[in-house]
Amino acid sequence: MIMNPNQNDHTTLIPSASEFKSESECEDDNKYQKGVKHLLDSTPERKMKKLPREFVLPLPPRPTATADLDIPLVDLAGLTQPHSRISAVEAISSACATWGFFRIVNHGIEVGMMSEMMKAVEEFFDLSVEEKMKYASDDVMSPVRFGTSLNTSKKHSRHWRDFLRHYGHPLHISPQNPPNYRIVSKEYLERLWELAGGLAGAISEGLGLPAGYIEDTLIGDGLQIIAANYYPPCPEPDKALGLAAHSDHGAITILMDNGVEGLEVKHDGAWIPVPHAPGTFVVNVGDCLEVLTNGKYRSVEHRATVNAERTRISVAVARGPNLSTWIRPAEALAECGAGCRYRPTLYSEYLRLQQSSTTRGKTALHAISM
């Protein structure tokens, strides 16, 4: 059960019957519910030789890195100058339309702040299992949640991942430990709120809409959610994934990592590795933005791979609508095409649908397509 972050009282949401599991499913979950880091730490000398069968996934061969094919790079300094803003807006628009992903430089967030946030996240995952399990929950809508594998507690093939998710806005609700986490994350999330707002303005202009359109009609005073992901070394990385192919449920996601590569983006049917670039963020279009643009900008599937030697940590911050917002195509964009491609949907319903999926991909978006 959760508190609705859009309410100031203690109203709760009751899990549906479909969220309750059988006894056998609970036994399977209990075996790994403390996370893959704990599973690895519990192995003598942390030398796990074989991947538990629950984590083995039917995977095709991994892609070979393509030197001449990478996600677009956008210099945000261009947005601050009248003579260069048009070209910067065009670069963002092109990236959203062709890739759904782009990297940004000169974004205004100091490298020191990025490092401090990454350190705080790492310290959280280094806490005792007992401390982290204080935030364990089967409810995908919980405002602070520690978990493992996919977000849902429904039975599924497991993934080599532990995660921490919590709200940054409208309420900053975060773990009590490590001691500095709440202070560091609050400042970091406030800065990324502003950064996402600037990107939303540029994206609006690129669509031929007023600069404030996305803020005013979609994300405004909506949700900000952070998802910190921990992918420890995996004994058989070619048989597992950290996170299966999926698109993001919000409007705009801004991601950084600890320098260990593992992000792959689906582009023209192929999985393209995204190399790490110090001091940059990776930005991607979310499902809500695809809906608003009536499919002009598409949320793109991406996934996290794992390796046998190094822990990868990624920190993704998403801005999306208020839970009570109806997501729908902008009238101006729907009129230009063959009508609305998506039916109006309450964001709280969409969020629960997307986060509860065991098949991932873009199944939730397909469910509201017309």
C-alpha cells in the first residue's frame, strides 16, 4: 500500500487481487528477494562460478560495437544564445525523431555534483541487507522502494539487478541512510528538474509548439522519479541481462553512470552499445512524450547488459505527469496526421500498467494505441 504523492493526507491505494501471489511463487521470490548483491556477497570469496538457472535468459549474440554509429551529441550551450538557439533546438528535435536518445554536454550540472550523487547511491547499495530491506515492497507505486530484478513482484525470469526508486517531486521522499543521501539527492534532483524543464522547452519549440507547451500541458508540477540501478559482476554475463528491453514511462529521462558501460539502445532493429563519456548525460524520450507528439517522437527500447568483472551503477531521473493527468496527443499534432494514435489514459493507470509488466518492451504503450 502507498501514499499518493499528490495528496497531503494519508489516503492509501489497495493492491488489486492480481498482485497477490501463490505460496509457490512466494517461495521462489524469497530465495532472491534480498538482491543479487547479497546473493554474490553470500558466496564464498564472492566467486560464484555458475549463474543460477532463474537468471538465465534466451538471448541472441551480443552486438559488435560500431565505431561510426553512436547516439547524437547535443551542446546545450547553444540554447542560451539567441543566435545559436535555433540550431540547438533543431539538433534536439532531430535526435528525438531519429534516435529517441541523445547525449548532452554543457548541461550546467557540475561534475563534482554528479560524482557526489553517484557516491551517495553507491553507499546506499553498500548498506546492510537489513537496512535496505526496510524499503522493500511489492507495490510498484511505493514512493520509496528497494528491490531486485524487474520492478514487478509477479513471477518472471530474473534479472541481474538491484534497484532503489523514490520520488524527487512533488514530495522528496528518500531513504534515511546513508546519512548524507537525503541532502545530496535533494540538491541533485532539484538541479535535474530545472535541466529537464529546459529540455522540455526546446523539444516544444522543435515540434512547432510554444516553448512552454510540454510544461503547461504534460509535466508541469508532475512526478520526478529517480531509479538507481546496481549491476554487480555476473558469473555468466552472456546468459543474463541487468534489465530487459523496455521504454520509459515518463516524458524525459536523464541518465548518468559510473563509467562502466552496459547501456544498449535499439536503433533500426539493432542493439547499439552506448559508450561512456565522462561529464555527460544521456537523455531519452519517454512514452508520455511519444503520446503527446502522436508518435512523431518515439520512446525507444533500451536495455542493460552485465559483465563479469566490474559493478555498473546507473542513475536515471525521469520527469513525467502528475498521477491525475490524462496523457493524450496534442491536438495540433493529431490534426496534422491521420488523427490520434493513442487513446487518452490516466497517467496513474499507465504507470501501474507499465511498471507491473513482466514482458517489458513497449507492451504498455501498445495497449493504449488506437
